[in-house]
Amino acid sequence: MLSLEGKTKRAIVVGIPGVGKTTVITRSVEALSNIGYDAKLVVFGTVMFEEAVKKGVKHRDEMRKLPIEEQRRLQEQAAAKIASMQDDIVLIDTHLFISTKQGYYPGLPLYLLNLLKPTNLILVAAEPHEVLNRRLNDKSRQRDLIDEKEIAHELEIARIMVAACSILTGAPFAIVMNRDGNVDNAVNELINLLSNSERGYR
């Protein structure tokens, strides 16, 4: 195991649908493990559901129907559990915002950031036309059809929100571009941000 000076790095990794966030995170955890780090991928929603199961919730849909106060308690419990993890590097996969009729609802409000205590904030991004093509070609999900201009707007909102999270927490933020055909470059950039190595994994 490689040393990170005794301190766990907790990196919140976010990105709008279609940027390839899940692929980049999954490969990054594998790469970090291959070069000697104790790295873990944590999906915030999954940890939240695990906490809900302890209270008798059986399905994710049921969790979403809980009173707002109870959902907030579950969020807080999930955040506290993640913050207690002692792995070298913990990559936290979560939503930066949710688009609603009322506007953009933050996935990382201040009370969660205070509990998570991130050491790094990473936004996975891509060019608007790349995101659009990926969404159109992803038959596994039913997503609202929006155009390239709207995607560019979502990407800009994401940049603003991650910068705001950085100001609130004091944690540095970085933007990792996941361009078509260059996922290895995105993975290399992410692991170099979090590890003591500049050599990458390939």
C-alpha cells in the first residue's frame, strides 16, 4: 500500500449524464489499485439506500417517497458513513444537481459537504456534441431529449456548482475532460490528481 501521509483522500466526482463519469471512475479505481493504493468507489445513492434498508425500506422508489425530513436524515447518515471510511482514496460518485420544474436542485448542499469533508472535487466533462451523441446512443436509459445548446448550458451550470462547492469546503476542484476515444487520458488525469505518482497507469 502506498502512503498518502496517513490521510484519506475523499474525492467527490460529479458530471452531467452522458459525460462518461461512471466509466472514468470505475477505471480509475482499478488503476489506483493496480499501482498500490487502497482505493474504493462509493456511490452515494447506494449507501443512502443501505441506510434506508436498516429502517425497513425495501425498494429505492419507496425511499424517494419518504418525507423530506427522513430523506435528509438518510443523506446525513450516508455522508457520515462515507466520511468515516479509512481507505487511501475514496471516490464518491454522486449527482451535482437535479433539474426540476423549480430549477436546479443541488445534490451537494452545504450540510452534506460539511459531513463529507471532501479533500478533492472533480468534475468529469466532455464537449457538448460528444455528450449529445452518447445520450442518443445509450439505449439502456430513457432520457429527455435536449439539444446541444441545452447540454452546453448544463455543463456550464456544473462548472459553476463545483466551483461553489470548492469555495464552501476549501477543497481544490479540477475538470477532467473525457473526450471521445480518450478515456485512458481522462483516467490518467484523475489518478494523477489523487495519487503521489505522475506516471499514470499505462
